[in-house]
Amino acid sequence: YKGVYMRQGNVGGWESWKCINSGREIIIATYDTESEAKGIASYICKKNKAGTTINKAIASAKKGDKIVLLDGTYEVDAIINIDKAITVEGTGNKTVLKQYLNKYNTANTIFYINSADVVIKNMMLSDVSIGSTNPMIVANEQNFNVSNVFFILNDTLGACVMGSSGKNVAYSRICNCRVYKSFNDASVAMFNFSRSSFYKGVISGNISSGYNNISVSFANDSDRANTAIYGHTAIDIV
């Protein structure tokens, strides 16, 4: 049984344990996941249909559950709406989620954080360069945690993480991520909270491996002063 257990005592020679966290793991594979790994998945994404399938898995999840994305390519046809306090976790850089360019020549946001206490971790996210793309992650609630994500930022109008306009997205963390910016424009913020009504949190340990330094944008000096920013090789406030 998955979960965290606490020892209660010894009853009739048997250890007595109480489950204090029984969050389930919902496992998802995709069309190019290795065949053997697909056998343990509850959902398998078709090519160009990852968003639709992952949203079905999220609909079946409960607070505290974990959505596990196995190795493979997830082409996101619809915004993945995380509307409950769950974790979405990949297996590292071999779990690749890509914005999918649809017939209208537009690309949707990959993740929309629409609940407090959402965790997104251990995966690669990539946008497309079309001159009108959307951010890879949009935060509409506070207390989110984005960690160990490798972002590929290709579009000058995009962002890795953006706070929704007029929304309180405070007490949140963006930590230990890597950003490859494929274009040279230091004015484009990788983590953009310039439109949010309130942000403070931790932005730490992130590394740029492409053009420019790690860049962050805030709505005002107060949000900047109340955010712990440290551990980067170099950072720009834009």
C-alpha cells in the first residue's frame, strides 16, 4: 500500500501501523514510451493528444495524489488544468512536454496552475517559436512549487512561468530549474510576475544554459524585496 506509515505499537506480536498519507500514484505513458514501461501505465497518450489524456487523469485524482509521467514525448494539445492540490512529476529530462502547434498556428500553455499547493517537478518543458506563443506554465494560485524542470524557451513573447494578471500567487517556489533561452534578448523574463497582484516566495538555484542570465520580473519593488532570490550563476531583474 502506497503512503507514509507511522508505528503505533505492538499488538499480539504484530507491529501496528497507521497510514498518515495515502496519496495514490497515477501513472501515464505516451506513444513513444518503451513498450515494457507502458504495461504499468493507467493512461497512454496518443501523439498530439497528451493534454487531453493528462486532464482525464487529473480529473480522476484526489488531493494529495501524484501524477507520474514516464519517459517519452508528450505533445500537449490542450492546456493541462491542475485544479487540485496534487503533484505532477516526470522521470527527469527524458519526460518531455512540448507545446503543440495546432491548425490555427497557435500554441497553448502547457500547465495552468488553478489550485493552491500544486507541485510540478522533474521534467523538460519546451515552447515553440511562432511569435505569439503562451507561457509554458501559468500560475493562477499561490503556494505552487516548480522544481528540477528544464525549460526550453524559444519564443520572445513567451515565458517559463508567468503569474496570472491580477492574481495573488505568493508564497511560491521556483527552485533548481535550468533554462535554455535560444535567443539573445535580456529583456524577456523567464519568470514573469509583472502582472500579478502579489508575489513573494523563493526563486533559487536556477541556471541559464543558453543566452542571457536567469531573469525575473516583478510588478513592484515590494514584491521584489519580499522574494528570496539566491544561488544563481547570475540573475537580471527586468
